[in-house]
Amino acid sequence: MRLTKVMRHLSWVGLISACAACSEHKLEVSNATPEATITSPTDGTVIEEGEFIATGSVSDPDERTEALVASWWLNGELICPDAAPAEFGNTSCAMELGEGEAEIKLQVRDSDDAVGLDVVNVTTEPGEEPPNTPPECAITAPDSGSIL
């Protein structure tokens, strides 16, 4: 009978040890980094200075596109703040480019605050100025020979 009590006691000790060992394992949740791709302009492009519309796309293997937010940066300055992308993850931003070098960055953030980004560097040059022509004018009233 004593052997039975010892076996029962060892069974409980084994069960408790097994449970304690199980509690040391942790469940980890993985969150993939969202992806951002600037589709226009491409890196190294020469662009005419002035207003330009940059385009890109964002995605995340873990989330629907509607759950993402995209923002655009020009030379470190936020130009187009957080906004949900359009259908299929498309996003765009109108920006004013001055002459010289420019860094354009597209950043995407998911609901778990994971961030993905893409950066392109471009050069801007002055555009061709339209020729300066004198204005045209014509007298359209009163009709010739009219009495006022």
C-alpha cells in the first residue's frame, strides 16, 4: 500500500513539473512589415521643377489594404499626412519641387504600428519658360461710327 502512495505522489510531482515546464513556453504573435513602393518617380529621375504628383502602392501580407495608412515626405518634411490608400493600395501626393536634389519618401503603417517605407532621390531642373510675348488688345465697343 505504501508503494501505491509513493507512486501517486510521484505522479502528482510529475504532473506539476510538466505544467510548470509548459508555462515557460510563450506564444508569440508575428506581424509582417507592410510594404511601400514608389512607382513614380523612379530613383535617379530628372524632373522639371514645379508641381509634381508622386504615385505609389502599399500592401501588407497580414492586413487588408483599408487598414493601412500612407504618408508622403519631401526632403524630410511631411507633405501628405496619413491617409488610407485607394483601391488596390494605390496612393499619390501632389508636391512642389524646387530646383536641385530632392528625396521623396513613401511611408506605410499598419494597425500594429509596423512601418514600411520606400525612398527615391531625384534631381529637379528648371522647366522651359514660355516665351514672353506682348499682350494683344482690340477695341470691341462702341462700334465704329456710333454716337455716344
